[in-house]
Amino acid sequence: MVAKLSDRMLLSGDEAVALAARNAGVLLGTGYPGTPSTEILEAFAQLGGKAQWAPNEKVALEVGLGASFGGARTLVTMKHVGVNVAADVLFTAAYTGVSGGLVLISADDPGMASSQNEQDNRQYARAAGVIMLEPADSQQAYDFTGAALAISEHFAQPVMLRMTTRVCHSKSIVVQHPLPQTDSSPDFKRDIPSRVMIPAYARPAHRRLRDKLARAAAYAETCAQTILESRSASLGIIASGVSVMHAREVAPEASILQLGFSYPLPMQAIRTFVASVERCVVLEEGDPILVTELRAEGLAVEGKPERFRFGELNADRVRRILERDESAEPVVQPGKPPALCEGCSHRPVFETLKRLDCIVSGDIGCYTLGVLPPFTAMDTCVCMGASIGVGLGLRHVLPPEQAKRVVSVIGDSTFMHSGLTGLAEMVYNPPPTGHLLMILDNGTTAMTGQQEHPGTGRSLLHEPATRVVFEDVARAMGIDYVVTLDPMAQGNALEEAITAALASGKLAVIVARRPCILAAPKIRQYEKIALEKTSRCAASCAAGE
């Protein structure tokens, strides 16, 4: 059913995806918050859709795949590095196929506005063998989401919808119209050879996958996502994603072939287009994937110089590519660097770690800012959850006097995301000098906008949910030395706790717990509402209602 909103709206790409998912009958949205994808599930929930945060992206895709096996349309959201976490599921899901439409959103971050790398997830479509669509603006984000669900069901395959920061967060007009609907209701139908990937079943599944991709390539030749804009024959541009918008702005006279269906490629349509123009330039943000593939097909196309592989494209950079302008680009003056909030409970932690000259194995979260002045108290940061494993690796090989100074620091949401296995490693393969893990629990997923996680005791809509207690988990996994404290308490309790844990030579966990200063008012409000609801329920039960 179409959401009761205006027919014509100004929406971000994320909001457009959420609206399309609601209008196309998606029964479950699941994912892990990560800029620039976070707002999709939040908007989907606000529109009345069933949405939930998973502990991490792998679990989200597993849940989504299970829902799809049950015949439901499902949306799974994550940022580009999240696909790394979900890749184990994704590669095999391409073999198993799907029943209900399954769309995986990969929100890439070229230019690394808020990420540790700028990987180009078009590579994943080719490596895993999954169909990929790439919208260029909010209207296409809406249209392509609906199409992706239908295509997923048509080919019985998961479909990746690749967006980028600019498409996710920029706003443009969206005309709301009905989208393709499913003609079936959730229902489990047993299909063991397709869904149980033992080698005997996986071998024919791989052949089925390649057959589906061949049929998808034929479909792409004339589908609505392969868009031809015929203008001048002197210049032709092949592009996908937001590069299409830059091309239209810089070269309004050029003919453009938009590869909205960007894998598998519609090669015949591309050949026809290249033959129809005197000069053909491939504009793509990120890795030179399209130009490499087209040149391998023997097509005479131009690409971009290597320097434009880095960062986002924009109108000026596209102009330089088209004009073969090799002059230096203007130097962008750095803005004010990010910093931990005044009053943030992470501040005293990093001040103390620096004062104690600790070797700090860090992790992904707003506390990563502990690497910057005035703290400069983080020595490594690789990926979600890596603080524990990297810290343990250092402990195992460093001379004892250095090893005893190593501390792993992880946030509460990140601990739930991928810290549990690191903790298991810590217990199973303890270093000779022991190890200290600090969980900085500020009660929210702060960096991406204060979302919930299994350790907060609240659901995506901030309603009461079962809470995972970190201290209980640590003790249950074999850690006897567990300390909980307020890092901003008066006195030297924090420094004394860290010093004692390091000197003990034992495996130790310190939970430094204090609500995020920005989220604290909201958390109090959520808890008040939950308490009032519990009180009303208790009163109703007492009255025999």
C-alpha cells in the first residue's frame, strides 16, 4: 500500500529507498547503522515498516536471507565496509538464491567522509556474482528499489543496490507512484538442494548462478535501468550512479548512456552506443572498473587519469576529465578537525591512558577521536572489533615491559558488533602478561546518530528490549577480573583501576559506563516512557483487566 504522503516530495536518497521499500511491500528491514546508510531503516520504521538493528551486518544479512527463504520481501542495509562483514553470507546467498525479493543496500563512501577506506563495492557484485543497480538521484533511488525487489524475485537472486554518500544524503524531488508488488504471501517451501550448500548441491548451484547472470545480462539490454540520452554524436559518456548527474551538468550537449543496471553489463547496448559517437568517455567514481571491462571487450573508450580515482567526483573534476585538463586541482583548505564533545566520558579515559603511557589498540567509533590532540592516545585502529585481536597480537610478541602496557579499547556498540569473538580469543589464547580490555559504554551507537544496539536494552524505535549485560558476558566467557566504574567519577578511581588491572598480569575487563552527553536526555526520556508503560500494565493487571 502506498504510504499516505504527498505525491511529490523533496527526499534524500535514503528516505526515498525507505519509502519505496514500504510501498513495495517489504515486510522486514534489518541492518547495522553506518553512515551514509543509517537513515534508511530509521525512515522505514517511521513510515510504519518493521525495522530492526542487528548486532552486525553478517547477522543482518542472515536474518534477511531467512526472511526471503520464507517468501517475504526484505531490505538489508549497511555501509560499504559492512559488506565486508556480510560477505560470507553474500557469496553463498548468490548460490542459494532467494524466494522473496532481497535487496542489499551497499552505501559506499568515496572520499571517506566518515570511513576508514573508500572501497568500491561494485567489485563485490562481480566477485560474488550478484546483480547490481546504481541510482543517480533520489527519484531513481525510489524507482530502482522497487525494481530491485522485482528483479530479485524474477531471477530468484539477491540484488545489491549501490549508493554513495552523495546519493544517500542529497535531496531531490521524488514523485511517488505505485511500485511492482509481489503476488504471494510468506510461506516456506522446502528446497533442500537449493538451500543446503554442501558440495554436492553447491556445484550445480554455481552453474545455475552463471546461467542466471547470463539471463540477467540479456535482461539489462532493454531494462528501464539502462537509460540512453541521445544528443550530440561528437561526445558520448558512459556513467553510473552520481557520475551521471555530474555529466549532465558539465556536458549538457553530450549523449549519455546510464548503466543503472551496472552488473552484469548490457554489452550490446554499450557497443551500439560507443559506435554511435566519435569520442566515448567512461565516468565512474572510484575504481576503473567499467573502463577496464569495456576495454577488455575491445571498445575504444577513454577513462579518467589515476588521480581522479581518489575521493568523490564533482562537476569541476568531471570537466577536467572531459577536457583532458592536467593542471593542478585547487587545494581544499581543511576544516575544523572533529573532536570529542566537551563533557564526553571518553575524555578522561584517553587522558589517563596517555598519562600512563599505554599502548592503545583502538577501534571504530566516536572514541576513535582519542587519536587526535590533545590526547594522541591511540596507536592502532583497523576495523570494527579489531582492537581486541590487535591488542592480543601485540601482547603475544612484545617484550614484557612493553606488553604490560597494551590496552584494547572498544565501544559498547562495537563490542556487540564484533568484540565477542575477540573476547573469546582473549580467553582461549591468553598472553603471558594477561591483557586489559576497556569497554567504553556510553549507552548508544553515538557516532552514527545515537542508534540502539543489544547492549542498550532498547529496540530500533527506542522501546524496551532485552539487554545484553557486558559484565555478565565477560564472566560467563571466563574473565574473573571485571570492574565497572564511572569514568567521570571524582577522585582517581579510573587511573587506579587501569593501573591495578595492568599490574595484575591477569585477563581483565573494565566497563567504563556513563551515558553519551548528547544522548543522555533522550535516554532518560525513553526510560521514563518505559517505566510509565510498565506501571500502567501493572495497574491493569492488579485491577484484573
